[in-house]
Amino acid sequence: MTALAADSDGHVFSQPVLFMRISLFITCFNDTMFPETGRAVVRLLERLGHTVEFPMGQTCCGQMHYNTGYQREAIPLVRHFVDVFREAEVVVSPSASCVGMVRHLYPAAAELANDPKLAEEVEALRPRVFELSEFLVGKLGVEDVGAYYPHRVTYHPTCHSLRMLKVGDAPLRLLRAVRGIDLVELPQATECCGFGGTFAVKNSDTSMAMLGDKLRCVLETKAEVCCSADNSCLMHIGGALHRQRAGVGTIHLAEILASTGTETEDRHGL
Amino acid sequence: MGSEGLPTAPPIPFQDAAKVSLANAQLRRNMGKATRTIRGKRELVVAEMPDWEGLREAGRAIKERTIRHLDRALIQLEASVQQAGGQVHWARDAEEARKIVADVAKSHDVKAVIKVKSLTTDEIGLNAELEAAGIEVTETDLAELIVQLAGDRSSHILVPAIHKNRSEIRELFREKLGAENLSDEPKELARVAREHLRKKFLTTTMAVSGANFAIAETGTVCVVESEGNGRMCLTLPNVLVSVMGIEKVIPEWNDLEVFMQLLPRSSTAERMNPYTSFWTGVTPGDGPQEFHLILLDNGRTRALADPHGRESLYCIRCSACLNICPVYERTGGHAYNSVYPGPIGAILTPLLVGEQNAPSLPYASSLCGACYEVCPVKINIPEILIHLRGKVVRHKQDQEGLRGRLDPEGLAMKLLAWTFREPGRFETAQRLGRIGQWPLVKNGTIEHLPGPVADWSAMRDLVPVPEQSFREWWRTRT
């Protein structure tokens, strides 16, 4: 499914032969708070030759409601998501936890709604919804996306990407192929950062105790930026780094992968 | 918490109880060290098993099948135990179970009992009942003895005194067992406990145990342990009473093979545990001459009636989920206010007592999923936590009247859900957020949030809503 191609500097990277029409699910959270991540996903996928569309009807997958117990309230959002993406060839999102909601919890939501038709539509849509890194590595077979990011980076695998979606080392494969990057391993990487959605507020003391240990590990790496595949965990980690004036930034994986060092949008994480 | 090991009304919410332990540096160090050590060892002994995933599947399948036909398995067990000379009692709740044990003790006029470490007897609050009846109770498991001497509560299902370190234990033994000049060497601590217990083993005529497994086919009861105190209790006294939850039954001898591989590796990180005792009814001239088996419900049929929560009854009490849980590691077990702490406790407790009586426990998790990964019978703890959160909220909305319906969190969630139902509303909300945040933004960051989200900014800054949303940008492209 892949072939070799070269960029303007003569750098060779693998290029998918198959071009897809990709529907982006940016997520309400990224749409509102981290639009730069969404723009990076568009730049990256278009650079790889794919057609990208953003269905304007999309809002929220309902994860926060569902996981906090407001499951009846989440059902209309599940229906809405299915309505918006029903026709999509493939749905790609820069959030592992939102994809986890769709793939793993939508069936239970449809069951709670007592709506067999919704359950059927969920079953049809589920296998076409992917988190960005698993889509690139698993579906497109790409590891080198032609990115350039000359910084010391450490990667925090989010719990949902690791244990719910089981993306494995897909994000690390993508990062290892980035030119100029100094990728340092995060100690105790697989341990939760303590975000957990509304857990961060409802159990803020425990959340902070977990975050404290995560920060210690991040700082130990002497990385300039901490990278992850979900901006929600990053907002939590980054919020505390900023409060401590640690001088260490956070960046979404998509933004590193989109970076070529030539575009105005290239953000260096701080 | 009442006299029983399970909450009977909403106790102190987990998030408040946790504040106490989180601020205790000694406890954090004890817990961190202990859980890190045990989970590291578990990982090694699990990794050496080529068929671990197959074993987990098999363990789960046996439990699933048994729980589905629990009625038949229990009746078969009852008949087998009776045939082998044992007596079987059915206890609907903690009170009935306690009474049965106390009656057995009274019928023999015993003044003291020795106990094998048992969560089920802690669950029913047995010790307090027996002591009130003038019967001296001695816990014979070392950690359980430590907890008993300290007048403390267990904080771990396998290592009840995990929250205590050796110098704390030395002080306790000096005070309670009169062991002067004692050092904090584990060997010496164990010696003092052994001398104290040996006298009890040789003089006490009645023992109480729990059960890890009971085999319906043969009526054989099984206790798995490490110290040998269990073997003493199960063989020396004349009268033995075993209290087991009804979910502990398994159909056949052959099924044990699976659990005997799963349990020690998952719990103590051992390939094989030191002592596994089996007994079938009464054997004349050998061991206890009177045996009582109490089959305890105490909420288990309530859990069984919940199709999504049911699988929590597959639990074999290995404690792997406690040891891997980042929340449990930091809060310790007492914050859960239940004899069953940690991830399994956060689902089992509300399932046994009703979610309205333990409403904060399903929220005592970041849903990281580490517990599900290590569970030897593959209980999907994160999904059950989410399911129970739904039950907590629906109970609040449907059965707590106006107060439940006017709950500020509930109203905010409803408003948000309404907003997300229409992209136009969502976009308006985005704009309102951007405009409305100005009093909070100082030097490009938000350091103080108001009201219910104030806890976010207690220790974290927040980035402000940027000038242009993604959808606004997308519109400029096309």
C-alpha cells in the first residue's frame, strides 16, 4: 500500500499509493481550545495526498456526558455523530479518547437508548473510525511522513490510546521517523497522568497526586516538549508545567508530524 | 461505616476521605514502595507463562458459566457437603451469617475462636459480634493480626497492613505483645507473632475461615494462603465454620487447575503459593469433627441481577487491580470505606449495597484501564465503573425529587448536551466563551477559575479560548 516518494529537499519518505477521502472528526474540545491541532491534521493528511473534509454539522461525541454518568443526555449526541458521519468513507480524529468513546462505548449507549436501528448504524460506523496515529501506521502503512522537528521531545502514551484503542507503538514509530528530533523515553510512561475527564475536577487532589509523579518523569527527561495523542491529557500536564513555570511545553503529535520547518504554522511547542 | 465491612448509607465521599491519605507522606511512601514491588514481580511471573491470555480466557469462561447457572451449582454443593458429613447454612445477609457463627460457638460453649484471614468475615463484621458475645477472636494471618492489634482497618484485600511499615509494626508489637527490645527486622517481627499465635493454635477449639473456592461436584472447600496459619486453623480445632460468598462455587475439580495458575501469580506474584488446603466435610479421627459451611448472599444476588455489573462476581480476590491502580497507590485503601477497596471495590461495593449507598466510588477512577489489563478473569472494570456512574446519576435524577433534578452539575450537563445537539448552538457557545472569558485571562493565561471548576485551577493554569475556532478557520479555506 505504500511507495517511496521524495520531498523538495530530496528526503525520501514512504507515500501511500491509495488516496483516501478522509472525514475529520476534530472533536468539540480541539475545535474550541486547540484549533492548531486540527489545522495540523489537515496539513499533514493533505501533504500525504489525501482529500480531507470537515463535516460542519459535527459537534461532540458525548464522551464527557457518558463517562460522567449523564448517559441519557449523551444519547442524542451519539445519534448526532452517527447522522453526521454515516456516509463517511473513513473518519479520522486527533483524539484517542473520543475515538475510544465511539468504538467502545457507542454500542452500550445504543443499548441504553433501546434503539436497535441506532445500534445497527453504530456497528456499521465503528470500524471506520480511527485515531490519527493508528490510521497513519495501521491503515495507510506510513511511518515517515516527511516531518522535521529539531527538538528534544518525550512522548506520553495516553491511557485510552494505549489500553482502549491499543495503538501500540504507532505514535513512536511516527516520531522516530521525524528528522532532527531528539526523542527521549519517558520513565513510567504507561502510567496515567491523572486527567481522566471530570475526574480531574471531581477528584482533583488524587488527580494532582498522579500528575505530580508524571511531571517528575517529564522533567527528568530534560525534554523541551512533552508530546501526546490527546490534547485533554496535555492540557492537564501542560497546565501544571505552566503553573510551575517549568519552561517545558506540550504539543500534540499531529503538530510535530505536520511540521516541516518551512511553514508559518510550525509551532515549536512553547 | 457501620459495624459491617460494607457501607450501609453514603459514607464520607471518596474524594474527601482521599484528602487525608494523600497528605500523609509516610503512607504515600509505604504504599508506593509496596505496590511498585509487587506489580514488578507480578509482571515477571506472568510474562513467563506462554499461555497467560488463554488462562485468563479459561478462568473467565468457567466463572461465566458457573454464575449463569449459580442456582444449580449451589444446590449441588449443598448436597455434596452434606453427604460428606458437613452442615450447610444459607445466610441472606450479614446479620444472619453472624448469628449462625455465634450460635455454633454458643452450642459448644467456646470462649475463643481463631480465624483464617477472610474478607467475607470482615465483610459481615463478624469479629465485633463474637466479641460482644464474650468470645475472644484471634486473627492468625500476620498482617490481619497487625491490623487487629492496632484496632485499625484493613487497607488491602491481600496485604491488610500494607499501609504500615516495619518500624510502625515494631512499635505495635512492643506495646501490645510486650515484646521488649524488639528490632524491626522482619524475621524477628515474625518470630514474636509466631510465639503469640502458637499458644492460640494449641488451645483454641473452634476456627472460622473464608473460602477461595468450593467445588460443587465433591463438596470440597479450598483455602489458598502463604503463612501456614490457615493450615493450623483448618486442622487443629474440633469445630470449623467457613463463610463463603455464593459466587465462590466452581463446578468441578478440573476447573481448579486454571485458577491455581492464575491466582498466585496475580496476587503474591508467586508461581505457586506455599499452602493450599482442601477439606471435604468431616473425616473421622482427622481434623475438625464438626464442619459448617455458610453460603452468604449479602448483596450478591443484587449484583447478579445487573447484567452489566454481574461479571464483578467473577473476582477471585487476587488484588492485582489494587496493586496496579494509580489511584489506589496514592490514596490507600481506607478512602474507599469498604472492606473491598481499589478498582474491584469501586465496582463491587456499589453493586453489593446499591449504588445510592456508595455513590462516590464509581468516580474514584481516572478510567485508565490498567486494572482490566491485569485482571486474571478479565473483568472489564472501567466499563462497569462507567455503567455504575450512569446508575448513580439516574438514581439522583429519578429518585431524589426536586433536589436531584435541580443539582447544579446535572443542570450544567443538560445545558451542555442541549448545546451540542445543534452545530449552530455549539458555535454560539464557542463565541460566548471567547468573549466571556476576558475577566479571567491575565497575561494570556487563566490562573483562577470560578465555581465548580475552581479545583482545576488550584494547581493548573488553563489556556484561554483562542481567537479563531477550527471551524471558523475551515470556513475561510473554502
